[in-house]
Amino acid sequence: MLGWEFPPFNTGGLGTACYGITKGLTNNGVKVTFVLPRIPKRFKEKNSLEIKKESERLNIIIAEEETNIKKIIVPALLIPYITRTRYAELIKEGKQPSKGELYGEDLFQEVIRYKELIKELYKKGILGEFDIIHAHDWMTYLAAIELKRISKKPLVVHVHATEFDRNGMNSGNQRVHEIEKEGMEKADRVITVSNYTKGIVISKYGISPNKVITVHNAVEFNNCQLNENFEIKKHDKVVLFLGRITLQKGPDYFVKAAKLVSEKIPNTKFVVVGKGDMEAQMINEVVRLGLASKFLFAGFLRGKDIDRAYKMADVYVMPSVSEPFGITPLEAMRNGTPSIISKQSGVSEVVNNCLKVDFWDVNEMANKIIAVLKYEPLKKELRRQGSLEIKKFNWNEPARKIIEVYKEAMKEEK
């Protein structure tokens, strides 16, 4: 399995999904070797972890972390949600590479360098024996295609997001689009996280519907029991935005709706959890609209702090412009928090006990937020029904569907 985000090296939903899928597969008897690019020490990012033990061979780390899961961590600048601009900044900040650390001059060269690194790992026998290749999103596709070529093993690519999603349904970067298309074309099977994404793969990339299979995501259940009395809730209602602050997630629509809500319910606080390239723009808009005293920016959170944010909130809002799936509403339901979600999301296909709205309809979004804040019976019913519905969303079922996809691909390859 080739991915570029896996806990604790994660900043978004892809890492959560990769972990859940991997655990679900191992629960069903599949052995997984997960190859994960990591940030070299010289290019440390704010939320990255320090690597202390390294192998002499190719400067990699091999860890048998859990039953049936082997993680191979390799040095590559394929950072979660990295942009071409940020990649260039990291290379500039890192100055001259040290011996043995010749990284690509730009992000696309780094993707090619990663492909060659995976090829070398295979030839040296470090990847071990495997039956199938499973690759997540575009930065791993070229490596996966090369691994398929030299190993003669079938390839499954997993589409968690496309360049159209990341750019508000515009085509975005042509090179990324080409790599995505090549990966889907060379794959034996294509897994999409929703029918919404399946439609994009077929219509925008020209992939045959016969080899595209939808497998919806799920949520990891934890034992986080929090009975905390939050000081903020003694005087204010709390509305939560949790996600990357990027065009795709619709933070600008959240701010517009917040303005309308605050006019009707002045004692409302809007908590924003996450980081992203639109953060400064979002803060400026909050100030421009006179909402500075109403907004709290919490930054990037992990683990139990995420659960605390959900439990603190009276309602969670996901106003995504284009959301292939969206695990966060499931996390909210897991914590007993009512959700309002964009109709332009994959999760809206499978969740019933939430309120749904078009991302662009800020008036309706505000009306739904106000309704949850004002009417306690509505809030209680959403919480009660959501807590019942969420029990069906565990990773074992998606894993079983993925295993069937593997079997089909391997059968066809023979």
C-alpha cells in the first residue's frame, strides 16, 4: 500500500481513512505493508514528528507496529496537502541537500524521484512478497504504475479526492490531472469514496464505469469519554468548523453564514479548527464583517482534542464546495454533535440523521444553524438518531468490500 499520510503523520482525512482501511483489512486477515514518505529532519514541518531511529540501508525505517501491519518510512518530500509553492519554499529553506538527499527541484520531480525510490526498494527485496498494489491519490500513482510494471502484480488506485475537488470543480493543474488520469487508466480497478466522486472519475477522466467501484468511508470508534464542563458554553452557543481551511472546504461560506447567525443569536461563538492556505483570507473576512469577537481560531488539533472540539459544539458545519466523502460528520455523530453538511459531499449519500444544504446557499445554512441552536427538541433528536445511526459505520465493512475488489483484480490479472 502506497500512501502519503498515515497517523501519526497526518494532517487531514486521508490519513484517518488510510488508518481505518488498514485496520479493517488486518481485522479481516490481510497483511499490509504501508509505504509512507516522511519529511527529512532538514525540512521539518511544524506538525511533523521527530524520527530517531533510522536504517543504514536507503535511510529508511521499518516498523512492525501492529499485528499484520508493517510500515516502511522513506525519505521523500511528499508532505500531506503540500502545494508546488510550499515545496519550493522547503527546498529553498533547506538550502543544499546533504549527501544522499538529492530531492527533486520541484514537486513533480519529487514524485518521479519517489517512483525510482520505490523501484529500488522492490529490487532490494525490502518490500517483501505481496499479491496486490493499493495506491492512494495522485502523488503515489507513478510509483504504483512502475511497481505494477516490474512486479507484474495487479494495481488498485483509491481516489479520495481529485484535482477538480481541490480547485472548486475547476480543472486545476494540468500535470496533476494527467497523473491522476494515467493512474486510473493503468489500474486494474479504481476505488472511489463516493458515487459523487465516481461520477467525476467517469465524466472528467474518461474511465470506464466497469472498473470503478464505490466504497464509502467509515469512522474509527474510540473510548474517549469526556464529561467536561466547557466554560464557553456557560454563556454562549458554539458553532464548529473543523477541517483544512482551503477553497475545497468552503470556509468563506461558513463566515457569510456566521454573519447572519450572529445577527439573530448574538451570544454565538464560532470555533475554527484547522490550518490551510485560506486561513489569512478567512481571518481578514471575519474582521471586515465585524465578527472578530465572535470567532476563535484553534489551529490544528490531534487526538482527544478533536473529540473535545466536537463535544464543545452545539452544532458542527461542513460547508464543502466539493467533498469526495467527508469523515468529519461521522466523527461529530460519534461525539453526539448534530451536523449540517453540504449536499455536494459523498457522506451525504449515506448519512440520514443530519441537516443538508447546498454550500452556496448561505441563507439556508444560517437558518439551519439557528434552528439547531434555538430548538432544543431538534438538537436532541439529531443527537439521539445520529448516535444510533453511527454504529453502522465501522471500517470492517469497507474493508470487506475492498477485499472483494482485490479478488476481482487478481483473478483478472491471472
